[in-house]
Amino acid sequence: QLLEKHKNTESMVELLELYQMEDEAYSSLAEATTELYQYLLQPFRDMRELAMLRRQQIKISIENDYLGPRRIESLQKEDADWQRKAHMAVLSIQDLTVKYFEITAKTQKAVYDRMRADQKKFGKAAWAAAVERMEKLQYAVSKETLQLMRAKEICLEQKKHALKEEMQSLKGGTEAIAHLDQLEADYYDLQLQLYEVQFEILKCEELLLTAQLESIRRLMSEKREEVVYYDTYESMEAMLEKEDVATSIHLQKEELQKLQQKIRQLEARRGRISAKKAYLRNKKEICIAKHNEKIQQRHQSEEEYKMHHTVQLKRDQLQDEEERKSSWVSQERQKTLDRLRTFKQRYPGQVILKSTRLRLAHARRKCAASSTSCVDQPQSLPATIQIQKKSEELESENAVQPLQVQESTSLEQLQDISLPPNDVTSELPHVSTSPFASKDLPSEIVTVVPLPPPLPPLPPPPPLPSKEDATKSLERSDSFVKRQSVEKGVQHSSGIPPAHLFDSSQLVSAKKKLKKTGDVEGLQRRRVSSPMDEVLASLKRGSFHLRKVEQRSLPPFPDEDDSNNILAQIRKGVKLKKVQKDVLRESFTILPDTDPLTRSIHEALRRIKEASPESEDEEESLPCTDWEN
């Protein structure tokens, strides 16, 4: 209603009455708002007082009472809890204070803007009656804004202090440095906001000083322009002889001098405020430059790291890939071993593993043997089956031997090793077939040569045997071939197979080839194996034993004293010296510098100190009794 009346008022008298009504309405509104916020603030104030009182009682109890460690620990936890509650109460009080001053400053500014709009309707002479109220409103607006900015400054300082404590309490970890950089960036943002708030505070202080200076200068001009009427005198000396006139003139001069002195004081304070604004502007530029420099250094270090460590990064990637491949191979090997273990548990009999090539050659030889046995006479079937079984046994032994000696034996060597059974099976007598011979064959011949079932994949190759083991295996194969030739000679005497199947020249050539294969494998093994492998192999064979080396102690030098010889001092026993606390303190202060996280924290705090303004205690500011109360 009062704001609508401003548009309809045309005379200065009505406007002055309206201003008086506005002042009364604003005072009642400010009183109601203050009472409301006092009610809102009271619980937090009570919590703060209760927390401080309880902390004081806990401190007295810990210092004076005889308490156990558990009770002391519980009291310390309670003290930390009360401290947290007090801190939260203080933060709530600060937030409510900021909201209160936002409302009052907004209201005062609205009243002042309305009065400045009214000033355009009237001339200078008519508006002279409302100048005093306008100066008071300007002073009140600056004062409320100043209190609002100081409340915001307190909140920002509290946040800065919390960030600094968090930075100092950081512990080592994988993301500690990154978290420290983030906290420092947040601190820079808060510091820039604080600079803006401090600029607003200085601006409000300057407005207050300007309002005071304008009012004082107006008062001085009014006093100088004041017209005083005196009685008529013949001369100036006669007028000055009167005491009343002399005292009035003297008092007027003293008042003008006091006002002039006050103006000089206010001008000096305004000059200090201007210097402080320049100082804060410089600090703000330093803060922005430091922040940009740190960001630029970080980007530059990342680029240099990428530029100079590209090769190393590629090597690391290749190494990671190789590690993944090796881990995959080891996993597959372990799976294969597990499958073999389960297979052995399921089939506990002796199992001979053959490679794919050996199985194919074995199947071909079986097919050839079965075809020759089918066209043979019925009376020669038992001898043929016996020869085939002998050849299969010899093939199995000769197939196992290259797997144990070396996995990479070529197919030609395997065929050379299995020559005798091949010759035996290939040189069987080819008798002319008759139509009734195949009909008289028993049904058991079909089941003699079944294909072996597929076995699980091969395990990794076992360690290479020694040369003596190879020679023993060769001797066993020779004895087996000789025994087989003897048995077949017996069968030959009975007249079943022909005699040229067991030729001695073939046995001698097979023996020579086996010896040659063993020598080549021994040479390859000597080339591949290291001296340590040979020592371990000889230890397994038991060819020699390690001697125990006697411990030799070097004789001390003739010119060296026992005090300089550390080993002699250790044998005698060194008496420990008591370290002073100052030395320990210095060592503890030096040790954290070696930690990169602690060094980064110190550097961040140093940069923060350079970017932050100096202590607020030395700075002069205008007294504000309402804020202090």
C-alpha cells in the first residue's frame, strides 16, 4: 500500500508524511524478522553452549580423576562427538545469520531505490527537506550490506580452514595426490570467492565513509552559509568587545576545525581502503596466475611424460601381453594336468601316450598286417598274431622312448627307431589266396586290430634324462630285439614263418641308428642345458657329491684399528648411545620430506599461503557494534 501511494503523491509534505509511515513500517518489519531469527538461532546456540560445557567437564574429568584406559577412550570419543556437534551448530548459526542479513539488506536497498526514484520528481530546493533521510538510508544500506558480506566472509574462512585441515590430514594411497590437487583447486575457488567478498566489504566501507564525508561537508557548508544578525555597531572592534558575540564566533571556528579534522581522518581511512583494494587486486591476480601456472605445469608434465615415455609404455604393454599369454598358457597347462589326473584316477591301468603321427603310422601298419594275415593260410594265423603282438610291444617301447628323451624328434628318426617291427610286418610271406581260405577264418581275427581311442592332450615334456639313461634304454631295446629274434628263431624251427624275417644285418643297422640317435640327442642336450642343469642332473644320478667349503675369515689389515673395523666392533658388541629428544624431533621433521605426498602437501600449502592475503588482525577496518554484539 505504501509503495502504491508513492505514484500518487505530488507535494513534498505528503511525501514526508509517507516517508515517516515507511520508517515505522520498516522498523516493525525489522523487529519481527529479528525476533523470528532469534527463535531460529536459539536451539543452535543452546547446542553450542551445551557442547562447550560438556567438553570442559570431560577435560576436567580426564585431568583430575583416576580413570582406566577404557574410560579415557570413551570420554575422548564423547569429546570428539561433542566437538562435531558444536561445529555443526556454529555452521548453522552462520548460515542463518547470512540469510537474516540478506533479507534486511534487500529491504533497505528497496527503500533507498524508491527514494532515489522520488528525487527525480522534485527540484533541489524542495528536495533539501528529504536529504537528511536519504543520507541515513544510504548509510543503513551500506551498513547492512557490510554485515552481510562479513557474514559470508566468516563462512568462506570456515570452509577454507576445513579444506586446509583435510589437506594436512591426508594419508598415503593410490589417489592421494589426485585428491590433494582437487582440494587445492577447491581452495583456489574459495579464495577467489573470498576476494570478491572482501572487495564488496571494502566497497561498502568506502560507501560508508563517502556518506559520512558528504554529510560533514554539507554541515560545514551550512555553517559557513549561516546568516547571523547582530545589533548595529559603529565598528568591528566595538562589536568584538561584547563577550557574547566573541564566544559565538570562537565556537563556530572550533566546530569548523573539528569537522575539518574529522574530514581529514575519513579521507585517510578512505586512502587506506583504496590501498587495501589495490593489495587485494594484486593478490587476486597472483592467485589466478598461480592456479593457471599449476594447471599449465600439470599439462606440460603430462605431455612430456607421454612424449618421453612412449617407448616405455609400449614395452610395458608388450610385457603385459606376454604376462597374460604366459598366465593363459599356465592355466591351460594346469587344466591339462587336471584332466590327465582325472583320467588316471578313472583308468588306473598303465597307459602309453602316443602322438598323432605315431598313432597314424601304427594304424597303417595294423591295416597292412591285417590284410596280409587275411590272405594267409589258417595254420599260420597264431604265429602271425604273435609276431604282430611283438611288433606292437616293440613299437610302443620305441614310441615312448623319444617322448621321454626329446619331444621334438623328427618323423624320420621315429621311423628309424621302429625299423625292426616294420621289416617284420612288411616282409611277411605272401601266399596265394584261395576262395575257401577266407571263409575258414575265425571271427576273432576282425577284433585283433581295433583303432586306439583318442586320449587327452599331452602334458608338457618331462626333464631330459641323462646320457647313461639313454644308453641303458638302448641296451634294453637291443636285448629285447635279440630276445625277439631268439623267440622267432624258435618259431622258425617249428616251420611256421620263413627264416629271412630275422636278418642279423637289419638288427645291426637298427642298433647303429639307435646309437647315432642317442649321440645326437646327447649333443643337443649338452648345447641346450646350462652348467647348473648338468650339476642337477649329476646330483640326480649320484655321480659326485658336493663338498662343504670351510668358511675363511680374512685376516685384518695390519694398519687398521679395531675401532675402524665394523665387523670387529660387531663381534665385540657395541654399546648403544642415548639419543637426545631434539635429535629425534629433527629426524622426524626431516623424514616426511622424503615422502612425495607430504612434500606435495607442503608445496600446496606454500602456494596457498602465497595466494592468500595476510593476517586480518593487522588490517584496520571500521568498527561495527551491531555485528560484534
